[in-house]
Amino acid sequence: MMLALLALTGCAHMDSPGEVTYSLDAKENYDLGQEALKSGRHLEAIKYFEHVRFKFPYSAQAALADLGIADTNFDREKYVEAIEGYRTFLKMHPSHGQADYAAFRIALAHYKDIPSDFILFPPSTQKDQSAVREARISMDDFIRQYPGSSYAAEAKGLAADIRRRLAAHVLYVADFYLHRKRWQAAAGRLNKLLNDFPGSGFDGEALLKLARSYLALDQKDQARSALQRLITEFPQDPARGEAERLLSGT
């Protein structure tokens, strides 16, 4: 009897975790879903959003409920499901006012899905970089498609971090070859780092190691070129002193 009265008066409440009663209004149900999401009551939030989608499919809140479900999965760190939800939203509502938000959240979900560093596991630079590369593609796509978005500045900062991560991995591989005196392979990786990820923060270190690789290969002209570039383009880099010392001896 009480539940019926609550429904008739347009109210809803949580009976137990994940169990809800609904309002008769699309916006009220959507707002309750948002409130549940912000409070971390994910099962309740999804139920409200799904109710809006199926009971009020022609309301303004129906599309927003699709976003709400994706946001809930994102908040639960279920990034694959979140990405699928945001992509579905963009496919169904490409001109929606929240399209840039959905596109950014796709990129952000890829970024969040990058493996982290844990004490008991190898550093992320030593792991497979598939997730990092996927994040880079997604973030770059967003920046290109929505240059005027309010999320563009944040996306550019994250894109720079992604490039730094990829550059760190290339440097790790180069070090692997250097330690084994595979100078040509090391030089190839270091050149890749410098060409593909300029400004990553590893430029000076890469140029110094590249010069040493060339010296080991008895390619003194290339070594001098790398050292001179380090000194000229990165005068504040900690590697400059060693570069000057090597250059004076070549």
C-alpha cells in the first residue's frame, strides 16, 4: 500500500541495495539515477537509467540515460563496457550536445585502462604497450575531432603523458640492446624515440646514448651530430656535460 502511494506521488526510494521504486516522471528518474551514481550506488543508478530508456524512450532524458549507464560502468572501472556504451551513444546521437563528452570519456577510459605500476610486478614500461597505443589513438582522435571542446586541454595533457609512456618503453628496449652491445639495434630504437616522440623528456638521454652507440660502431660523424644536437637543442639537459666531454674527444 505504501509503495503504491509513493509511486502515485511521484517519489522513489531504495528498499535494499540495488532495489528501487520509480517515479512517474522521466526527469525525476534520471535525476535519481544521477544521485545514486554520485553516491556510488551503482546497481541502483543503472536501474533508474534503464527505466528511463525503456519507459520514456522519446524523452530528452532517454539519451542522457544511455550516457548515465556508460558513466556508471566507467565509475565501476568496467572500462570495456563503458567504451561500448559511449560509442553506442555517439552512433545513435552524433549531433547531441554531449557528443564531445562521450568521445572524451572513450579516450579517458582507454587511458584509465593502461596497466599501472605495482611493486611486485615489472614496471609498466616493460609490459605490452597495446593499451597505451590504443589510448594514444583514441585521445588523438578526440583532439582532432573536437578541438574546441572544453575537454580539449585535459585531453592534450593526457596525450602528452601517453607519448611519454610510449617513449619510455622505446628507451627501455634501447637499453636492453645497449646492455647486450647490440649497437645498431639500439641506435634504431633511439632514432625512433627521437623521431616519433619529440619533446617527451627523454630527448637528451636518447641523444647521448645514440652518440655512444655510433661511437661503438665507429660512426664518428653521426656521433658528433647527435652530441652537437644535444648541446644545441637541449642546453639545460643533465646530459649536456657528458655530451661536451665526448664531443671534445671525437
